[in-house]
Amino acid sequence: MNEFLSGTIFALCCVAGLFFVRFWRKTRDRFFGFFAASFFLMALHRVVLLGLRGSDEHVVAAYLIRLLAFVLILVAIVDKNRAPRK
């Protein structure tokens, strides 16, 4: 059951990433690019966690991927708010 939920979350992260890639391609706004990269990193996090199922010592490295994803979201928000006003 746990693998099923992890696979579902992986697929939904990929769908959300593709959703933001579509908006990035239309607008070329870095905000959407950062969000797309963030969701793809969250999907990668799920794959790495499944690969490290039996090993407890390397799980911290997997969560660094997730931390990077959330930092990218924060960078996107700060970048969008610091953009020069026209």
C-alpha cells in the first residue's frame, strides 16, 4: 500500500510539473520554471525514497532533494516579488 501511495504521489508531482512547464513555455516567466523544477524534484524524491527502502542511513540525503524543492519554491516567490516594476 505504501508503494502504491508513493507511486501515486510521484505521478501527480510529474503531472503538476508538466502543468507548470506548459505555462512556462507560453509565458517564459521564471516563476513557472522554478515551480516545474520543484515538482520534478519532489517526484525524484519519491523515486529515491523507494530505492532506499531498506537503508535508513541514506534517507537524509533523499530528504535534501525535498529541501531543495521547497527552497526553489521560496526562490520563485522572492524572485517574482523582487522583479522590477514597469
